[in-house]
Amino acid sequence: MSEYDKIENFAVIDLGNTNTKIAFNFQNHSTFKKIVIRTSQDYNKQINAICSILKKNKTSRAILAIAAPIDFESNQLINPPNLRGYKNKKPQADFKKTGIEIQILNDLELAAIGEATYGAGKKYQVVAIVSMATGAGGALVKNREIVRGRYNFEAGQHIFESNAPVIPYKITGSFEAALSGSALRKITHQDPAKLPDSFYHQQIDRLSQILTNFSVFWSPEVIILTGPIAKRFQRSLPLIKKKLKKYIQIIPIPKVLLSSMGEDAALAGGYALMKKYERK
């Protein structure tokens, strides 16, 4: 075991739309202690709950990955589509008040680092992750470093359909309004996990169009699909590949793979960043 294989007093927090995972006592990227709590729409309640857990475990430093758009100049959350009570909050400053230092990232950014470092993208230099869970979106890493502008990418908001149903709190015609779990629940009035395979088969062309957009916007070598909705397309990957050959004619077609790390990709990404920080 190297001196970096166990990192003390450092935690990784994956604050998602539905659940929040807190990991510490890392032995490596896949061996750690993990606590899972429900994500509250009450921002202050959620931050207090996380801080309580960190203090009980004698943790004073953390990486916080959150399902929200972030202004990285001010470290301020902007307008989270599924965490509306978190708008304009500044988690870094609020954690510091309790004596805990954090670095904040978008949740898909950290998951992309995890997949690119240890998962399905580890053989590639330019890796895109596309998530279909409660929300939908994507992130891009190059050489295991995050690619972003002043804000993280909010690719779930890109519009690809001109004639689409109006869904409350969703951008009409957007990726998130088409293939996120929250949108499918509103469209079908059913639990997306219980929808038949035939339903998802009908969505293959829509997903292929979305992946075409990711391909021509970002030029990744590989696109990694993650999230419970993405898993429903596992058997459809060969057909998706055929669709991409039809739609993408100007650049090489990226490989499309399913996540190999699943729901813990962001925690593994946090471990990769922690190792980097400890070497500095």
C-alpha cells in the first residue's frame, strides 16, 4: 500500500437529487465507509445533516459534488432544476462556518473523473459521461481533468425536439424533458423502473439524436452512459451504434459504453482528486 492509498480526515459527498452519499476512510477507490441519506429540499437541513455526519467521523475536509449548476467564480449554486430550494446558495462558505473545508464540483463532473480514472473510460483520453437519472445531463474530461467554462456544462438543457410535450419545470424539447426519470414519471404517470422494455425501445432514436449532439459538440473518444434510465438501453447499444453511423458523418463515431462504476462513480472520482491534492 502506498502512502496515498489511505487518506485520512477527507470525505467525498455526492449530493444527488434523490440521495446523498458520504464516503470516508478510503482504502482505495472502491473500498471505503459509506453513509447514504435522503436528500432534503431544505438546503439548511441538508447541510446540517451532512456536517453532523462529518464531525462524528472526525472529518474536516471534503469534496462536495452536487446535482446543480455552479458559478465557479463565486462558488455559488445557480438554479438547480431538481433542487429548487438550493438556488443561489454558497455551500463552500456555509461548510466553512462549521469548520469544514470543501471543494465544490458538479456531480457529473466528479462521476466523469471516476469513470475516466478507474472505470469504463480508463483507456481513453477524452471521456464524456451522459447521465439519465432523476435529471439528465453530461460532463467532459480530458486526460482525467475536467473541461468546463465559467459554469459546469448543463447539457441536459439542450433542445433537440421542436414538437415536444410541455412538462412542468422542464425546458420543452430538451434532453432532460425527454429521458430523465422525473420527466418520464410525469409523461407516463408510472415509475420509470416499471415501464416495459418496449417503451424504451421506442426511445432509441431520440437517445441516438441526443448522443449525436454530444458527439459533435464535444468530440469525445467514448461516451459513457450512466443512471437507472441508461441501464434500460443496455441491450440496445448495437442499434444505437448503427443510428450514430447514420447521423454522424463528419467526425469519427465515439464508442458508447455503459458505466462500469454505477452509483459510486462520483465517490471514486473524489478519491482520485484527493490523491492528487495529497501529492501537492
